Amino acid sequence: MPPKHKKQNKKQKQKKFEKQQQRANKNNKNNNQNNNNKINNQNKYQKKKERNAYRKKKNRKKDDEIDEEFIKDLEKLGYFIREVGGDGNCLFRSVSDQMDNNQNNYKLYREMCINYMKENKDEFIPFIEDDEPYDKYISRMEEDGEWGGNLEIYALSKVLNANFYIYIHKHPMYIVNNFEKPKKNILLTYHEGKHYNSLRKLEEKNKEDKEKEEKKKKEKLEEDKEENEDEEEEEEDDDDNNDINNLINQVEHLNI
């Protein structure tokens, strides 16, 4: 009996060991698969980010490349394009110019936009691409220079209680009309190079041009005044030198 009992224990141990090995192999396979998926996803995000960066660099237009016909059409409507920096923050810079008459507050509007998107996750999740988790998208959008689009326009509309009217050359106007009585109507232009600018009333440009011209005149008058003062000082110095030279000559003549 004892020898038989030992053989049974060995078989049980062998079966138990084989099951453990199978489970371990299965777990290792799953872990490897998960790791591969993570690596693949990271590679996807990295490639996508690189593609977006390349597109932004390739498509970014210089100031003098805005379509002249577009500019003239807007002038007929009584508006002009106030250009903002093309550093990936153009949407937020344009909104900052519309709200504060200054594009440099763009970080504040990016922060307001992202905070709204964090607090109202359910409004935006259905529109995020399937291969990118929502938290990952939000984390990316928090970065300075990350290009904003339709989702961010909708969020800005909500958080600012503003309607958006975006003019696109030879295309229908893009409108985000969330309020019957908005606090602000935000007017932007959208260009083929995926760039937003601020659209302002032409009378503002005329006023700005007049102020610039007056400023230049004032600066010129101040420069002329300084030059005249410098010339007068030089003349006074010459007079002083002449007086001293005369005094020296008199002293020498009198042998003093």
C-alpha cells in the first residue's frame, strides 16, 4: 500500500504542476499580447502626432499668402483679417483677440476650454477617434502648441456663452449657434492651411492705422526736438570753449 500511495501523490503533483505551467504560459501570452498592444498604441499615437506636426509645418501659411480675393471680399463686408501666430495655438490666440483685443492670453482660453471638456466628458467622448482614449486626448490637448478644432470650438462656445461664425473662402460659413442671446459673437477666419485668424471690423483697422500714424508723427517730433536740443548744447559748449580760450589768451598777454 505505501508504495502505491506515493505513486498517486506523484501523479497528482505532476498534473498540478502541468496545470500551473499552462496557466503561467497563458498569463505570459496575455501579458505579451497586452504589452504588444500598448507598444502598438504608443507607436500609433507617436506617428499620428508626428504626422500632425508635419502637416502643421507644411500647411502653415505666411502672412503674405492669404488669398487677396478673400481679403477684398471681407473688406466689402466691412471686415479685415487680424492675423495671429501660427504656432499651433491659433484657435486660442484668435479667441483671445476676439475677447480681449490681445492674442497673448491664449493660454487662459486653452485652459478654460480643456477644463470644460474634463467636466463634461459625456458630450465629447462620442466624437473622439476610437484608437485614442479620452483622457489621452485631453492630456494631449493641454499641451501648448496642440492644434484645436471643432470639439474645442464647441467647448469654447459653451464656456464663454458665445456663438461662433467662421468664414472660409469659397465655402459655406461654419456656425456654432448655441445661444439665442449670446454674451459674445466670435468671428474667425479659417484658411486652407488649417489656420485660424481673428476677424475684426474694418473701422477698427482704420482707427488703428490712424493711431499708428499719429504715434509715428509724435515720435518724429520728439526725435527732431532731441536733435535740436543736442545742437543747442553743442553750440553752448562751443561758446564756453571760446570764452575759456579768450581768457587764456588774455592771461598770456598780460603775463599773469
